[in-house]
Amino acid sequence: MTVLFLFLQSSCGYTSKTTLPRDIQTIYVNTFQNKLSMDRVFAYEPGLEIKITNAIIQRLQRDGNLKVVSQDQADSVLEGDFIGLDQEGTRFTGLERVEEYRLFIVVALRLRDPKTSQLIWEETNFSGDASYFVVGPRAISRGEAVDKAVERLARNVVDRIVEDW
């Protein structure tokens, strides 16, 4: 019985602990910058870079692995650029009218050591997405879909920071 218990305990691959280096316990999140190319400005949602920044800060606070602090107190600094807002049709009517879209928010991320300015990691094409219907009882607005994609992006960013070393 003891052998079975030890086997089951040691074979479990899930852990709730972070894989951050021990010297990183605090983080500062720089306000994301709007770096949409001029040919994509039509897709811009005013204030989206602020929504992204705030959602990441809130998600970090909820996660609890890193304390969000001012820049002068931080062990790490997250910098980001908002570089894309895309959508594609995923479900169509018989007349080729779009019923459902998938929306993507794309950012470039950099995590730096503020003491040395050394890059800890970089992701040049990181995204969060949301699907939304434009017709029928489950229809929502594009703005609501953007909010959902921002939340998913924030979750993905925090997961990348605390788990993917």
C-alpha cells in the first residue's frame, strides 16, 4: 500500500508552484505602447493598450506569484507593444455570410532585469483570442469580444511569466 501511495504521489506532474528564478519576486508592468502599423490603424480600438496593461496587472495580482510594485522596486520589468488586432471568419451561412469570428490581439513582450537592463526573455508575436457570434441568440458586440480577448491575453502573459522558464 505504501509503495502505491509513493508511486501515485511521485507520478503527479501538476504543481501549483512557480518556476520563476528565486531572485525575481516583484514586477513592474510598463504601459503597453501602440505599435500598430499604419496600414492596420483601421483595426485600432481607442485605449486598448491601457486595457491590456491594466488586465495584466490585475491578473498578476490575482495570481500572487509576483508582487506588482513601482519600477524602482522591481526585480523584473515587463514591456509590451500592441502590434495587431485581427479577426477571421470561422462559421458561415449557406450564403457565405459570416456568423462567427475569431478575434486576435497580438503583442510583443519583453521581460527585463531592471538592474542590468538584460533581456530575460522575449516573445515577438504573443496573442490572446476570443470567438464571437454576430447573429443569433449568442451574438455579442465586437467590443465585448475585444474585452474577452484582452482577458485571455492577460492570462496567457501571466502564465508565460510565472510558468514557462
